Amino acid sequence: MTADLITRFKFHNIKAIKGFTTRFRPWYCILVENYHSKNIALNREKFLKSGNGRQWIRNTILPIYK
């Protein structure tokens, strides 16, 4: 979740600090969802990072980009 998507991607793709995001560079944006409430956005992010959310991404989003 971020309020500034461009800066967030620069941080993930350019930052030299080792961590999870550096192992999978470069990162690409394939979906953007906007929410009016921070709480709703956090709940959506929590779902997407869960097992069911990752399965939804594999079945619904990724086939579009293959």
C-alpha cells in the first residue's frame, strides 16, 4: 500500500539495500487498485499476501499477462 506508486517502485527497483524486494528485481506494475479508506486498502493488501490472495492473483491476474 502506498500513496505514491512511482516513488515506491523506484525504491524497490533502485535501492541497493539487500532484502526481499532486491532478489526479484525488476518489479513491474500489472494492477493498481484505488481505495478511499486506508483501512480497506490494508485489508485488501493483507488478503493479496495471503494464500487465497496469491491463488487469486495466479488464477485471475497473471494469465492476462502471459
